[in-house]
Amino acid sequence: MKQGTVVYKIVIFLIFVAILFYMAGAAWRGLRDPYPTVQGYSYAVEDMVEVTGYLVREEQVLTGTGGIVRLLPAEGEKVAAGAVVAQLYADELALERSDRLESLEAEVAQLSSAVAAAGELTQGESSQRVLDALVSLRSSVEGGDFTRLESQVSSFKSAVYQQAQRYGDAGDLAGAIAAAQTEAELLRSQIAQNAGQVSVSESGVFSGQVDGYESVLTPGMLESLTPGDLDALEGHMLPVSDQALGKLITDATWYFVCPMTEADANRLVEGRTVVVRFSRDWAGEVEMTVERIGPPENGRVAVILSSHRFLSDTTLLRRQTVELLFSQRTGIRVPTEALRVEKELQTDPDTGEEKEVSVSCVYVQVGVFAERKPVTILSQGEDYYMVEPLVPKDASASVAKKALRPGDQIIIAREEIWDGKVIE
């Protein structure tokens, strides 16, 4: 064996051993990192209680008879007194006639618009309008977005009618309008014989859901309700008339009534407000007024809350489990092992005397240095503290800027550490 080959193999072996030692040392240092860090982040602690109760509104059930019912307002839509809220059809033929009538009325409007606007557009503008409407319609169809399909088709037809009117090759548009109007009149007379409608006598908010509670839970009954009465409603399916089409909510104020323990209810004050968080069938927070706290019954009371906001968003809700938020505090969450209590000398602003006080603080990594951040403890969890920066009232802007902030890399080790110590 040549001497050069032996030397080469020895060098390779030594390099391999050196790499192994380096990797082992790096792994050991990683496992024995004396100053591990964790990122601090904003955190909120809520003082709340969960309750289950019922939404109560001033409601009128709307009824009508007909083979086919078409509700006109959307859920939660406001309607004026005298407004028609439902069309009733005797059979499918009457419904088809109604659909045809709507189509004719839209066509008459489009043709009339085309005749009126044709002279206002230049040839180029008219052609561009057709092209834009076609591109918009095609883009929606190819993308599977049909939310605006009806209006886009209508815009395209209007543009085509206007273009045809300008070139004079669309036939007699006036005659087409007259023919459509004649057919529409005939359909109206036929529909009148086989259809009816339901209108409302006063204004309010419309809902298409009737659950039977409309006459069982009313604002006038609230003050007499007890926790036992509310318990008796749980799990009961109330009868609903076959003629019920929907309901009209006639008062903007709505209520939430629920049983609570006396201890929890004592934290409420009649006339004041509490935040109610809905998070199941509807997500939202509503500030509600405490209307009444009823007399105790076996350690519980009936609590009545009211609001005049979000009525249209909550028309479908009845029995709900919600959270009553008494208070909420926000701060920065830090691990328990990161918090330190240190002694320091402070000058009494009144007497000028120096005295030793205990200060809670954490250390954060800034570059290769440890930086001390005094904090105030707001609350304590199982393995964390929620804190806020402790900044003196007369602190300068530069001092306040160095206070603990969300995103700081908080050192959690218990090894000896001080402000300005090099940790890497």
C-alpha cells in the first residue's frame, strides 16, 4: 500500500471524527440551551357566565290558504304597513302564469329602455355596451359564479335591444312592447281568479319562521315568568297552525329571558347593561339592558334583558345558550417560569426616602443581550400569567418604548440573569 494512500485515509478519518464531535456538541448545546425563549402574545381573560334562555318579541302570526305560497320579503326584512308579504296560488298553473307575468313585465321595461336610450348612444358606445355585457356574462358562467346571473342576462338583453333599435333591424319594438303588455293584462286577469295575497296592516320586520312560541312567550308575560316556567318549556314542540305563513315583528325592542343562580344574578344591576355574546346559530355581541331580576325560586331567578339592535339578524333565534360578559381584561401572556420577582431600590415621591421593594419582571432577548422588563400581574392561569407593562407615569418616551410588547422573545430559563447580560 502506498504511503500517500494511508495518509489520505487517516486525514479522512480525522475529518469524520471532527464532524461527529461537532454535531454531538451542537446537539448537546441545543439540549442544554440555558436561555430558551418563547414569544409573548396578546391575551384576553373574560369574566363571564353561560346561560340558556329564550328570545321574546312582539309577534303577529300571518295566515293564509292556498295550494302554493310564495313569500315576498326576505328573512328579517322591514316591511311597511299595507305591504304584500305573500302570494297565494291555487295550483301550479297559477304559479306559472305569475312567473310568466314577471318575465313579461321585465321584458317590457327592457324594450322601453332600449327605445328611450337608443338615440342617446353613439354607434361605438352601443357596440361596446353589448360587448361589455357579453364578457361579464361569460366570465361569470365560466367561473361558476351565478349570484348575479339574472341581472347580467337582463343587462345583456337590454344592450342587444338598444343595438337592434339603432340599426333598425329588430322589427317593430313598439309593436313588441304592445304585444307583451296585452299578454300581461290577460295574465293578470287570469291570476286574479286563481290567486290571492296576504298583506300586513302595520309596519314591522318579517320572518318566515313560525315556531308556536309567538303566543306562549310575549313581552306582556315576561314579568310573571319564573325559572320553573322556563324549565317547563325546555324540549317542548309547540303546535303550529297549517295556515301559518310567517310572522310580523311589530316592536323594535326584543328580549332575552333566562334563569340564573342568585349569585350570578346579584352581579347584574337593573337599568344597567351587560354584553351578551351569541355564538351558535348567530354570531354577534349585543349590549343589552337589564330590565328585571325576578324574585328567587329555589336559589334561582328569572332575568330579563332587552335590546333594540340586531333585530333583523336574530329573527330565526328562539332558545339560545349565550355568554354574559361581566368584564374583559387584556394583556400579554407569559409562562409562569418566565416571571421573576426582584428587589430594587425606589425613591418615595412624597418623602424622598429610598426603600427596597419587590418588582415583578421578565427578561427578553434583544439581539445577544437580555433586557429587563418590569410588569404588573393581571391574572394567573394554570401555567401562565397575564401581565401588562409597568411603565412609570413620568417615564420618558424612550423608556416607555422599551416596555414589554407582544412579539418579544421572553426568556424562560431560571439561570442567573441580569439586565444587559450576553446570552449568546
